[in-house]
Amino acid sequence: MTISYDRIKAVAYAREWAFGRNPAYYNFDRIGGDCTNFVSQCIFAGAGVMNFTPVTGWFYLSVNDRTASWTGVEYLYRFLTQNEGAGPFGSDADLSLAETGDVIQLGRETGDFYHTAIITGFTGGTPLVAAHTFNAYDKPLRDYAFERARLVHIEGVRK
């Protein structure tokens, strides 16, 4: 059964926690960064469903009981774009098709992606994002230094 992804809840969560840390989740700032952990929390707020498949799923129960996709840039991308089971799923899309609640990842020209943010709005066609590690909310994407950006459009959620 497929349900809608609640973009409003995802963005509301981003607004609430962009400049703080939800104590229900570990803060990864000092061990590689907290950006993907934060975006996973936002997605979960809008999806309400985790995927408890060992190794390849997408879940967080504790710092020691989670999948790499919850906190790793490339792993989250692979999960969202290849997920055929429970939880959120999405696809690569052109930035012109971005919506609030979608995921943007920033990278180098070589294809090495290193940062994950969630779209919170738009100004003049430019996405505004929220992120952790370097906390931000409604920060214009153009204010980041990056060589490549990719959009993962969240299409829905499977129960």
C-alpha cells in the first residue's frame, strides 16, 4: 500500500530542529557530520514509516542500531532511489522539478557527494534548504559552494 509523503510535516520538522538537536537522535557532528541524519529525521516526519531491512533498509533505533542509509549521503541516495520495500521512495529528478520536502545532495565534479539538505521553500525559483552540521534553515541553495547538485524527488511511502 502506497501513501502520500507529507511534505508539510517534513518541512515543519526541519523548521523545528534546524538550529537544535532532537534528543531522540544522536548528534553526528563530531563524527562525520549530522546532515544526512537530520534529513532522514525530516523525511521520517513526513513519511512515518521506516524500513527495517538489515543493512539495505532505512531505520534508526539508536546510534548503534541504525542503517548506513540513515546517516550516509550515498547510502541515503541509494536507499531512496532503489527502495522497493517499506518506507519512502523517490527518483532522480531535474532541479526544476523540486518540491518542498525533497532532498538535495551537493557534490564535487568527480561525482563524490558530501552534503544532504532538505528543501524548505523557494525564492525566485531558487530552492531554500535546511541542513545540519552547518545549521541552516531557508538558506538559498546558491549560497553553498558546490560543483554538482542532485535532486531526489520523494514520490511516496510504502507501508
